[in-house]
Amino acid sequence: MTKVVAINGSPRMERGNTARVLTPFLDGMREAGAEVELFFVNRLRLKPCACGEMYCWDKKPGECCINDEMQQVYPKLRAADVLVLATPVYIPLPGRMQDFINRLCPLVDPVLATRDGRTRARFRNDVGIKRIVLVAVSGWWEKENLDTVVRIAEELAANAGVEFAGALLRPHAYEMNKGGQLTDAGKSVHDAARKAGRELVADGMMRPETLEAVSRPLVTRDDQMRG
């Protein structure tokens, strides 16, 4: 059975636009037989990695010296096959989501190598994660506004030596919802996200046309600017 750990970095948690894409995506993964566990970074009592001593690499490799609720998440991450990072675009990430990503350092083996002309590390042998997936939303019209967070997820996967399995991107995400209810267009995004989850678990990949359905324009740029 595929084990999935999903991290929702939105400060609005279940009420945010991030959840409107992430929830059906995870539902689709469950429908395909995956075991899914979801964490909200804003519910974790999580300290930033601020010691500056690389304790988890230089002193006790694989161990974090910060005693907080991240210690409960590390075993879940080590046992996972897929890590899903879900976030809205801030500048570029919400602060606590960046803290979470920084706290992944103990999972990475401090043995460096050159791959494709870049200095890279990889996950430790006791970490089962083979794929990283991004779910990201933004309020601006252009999908390109999500490029920076995509790059962050791609670099994380490359530095961990695992596959970046793709990104569900939803620009102008507010257009999915009107008056607290999904619009018809929002429902179509919801359905595409669910399908992407099923595809990833059942087929090992998400089809480009499915990802395109998640991110397709819901209004014109001019209509959004006027609205």
C-alpha cells in the first residue's frame, strides 16, 4: 500500500483555497488505495531551525536537537512513499511552511555528490519517500505566479535524490468559490484534482491533461481585474 504524508501549509487550514485543491487530490489517492495522513503546519507546535550548528548533519546525523512536535512527524515521513507539500503563494511561502521545509534537514544524508553538474545530497536510507508532489494556489490570474514555489519543490526533490512527480497549480483560486460554495468551474477543478490523485497512485504519474484541467483559466484576466 502506498503511504502518503501531506502537509498543508496554509494559515487558513481547512478553510483555505489550498484545501479546496488538496482535499479532493487526497481523496483520489485514497480511492486508489493509498493510506493518507494529513498535517497542518499551523496546528503543529513547530519551532524554526535556528541553531545554525547543523547538529543533524555534523554532531548526530539524522537526529534533530529541537524537541517539539516535529519529532512526532519524523517517523511518519520516514515511513512514507509520497510527500505532498500544499501551500498558497506568499512571498514566496507562508513562514511556517518554510520552517517545516527547513526542518526536513535531519532526513537528508550529509554525503554530497555531483549530479547533472550540481552539488546534491539525498534522503537517508531509512527514509522511504520516493516522490514529492506540490499542490499550490495563488490569487493572481497568471499560472506563472506559481513558478517560484514550483522551483522550491523541484529543488527539494533534487537535493533529496527523489522524483518530483508534478504540481497541481491553481491560479486565481478565489474563482473556485462564490458565497461559500463551489462554483461549477470550481467543481470541475475539484474533479480534476481527485482524478490526479487516483492517477498518481494507480499509474505512478499524473497525466498532463489532468494537471492542465486543474490549472485552466476560470475567468479572463480582464474580468478578474475588473472584479
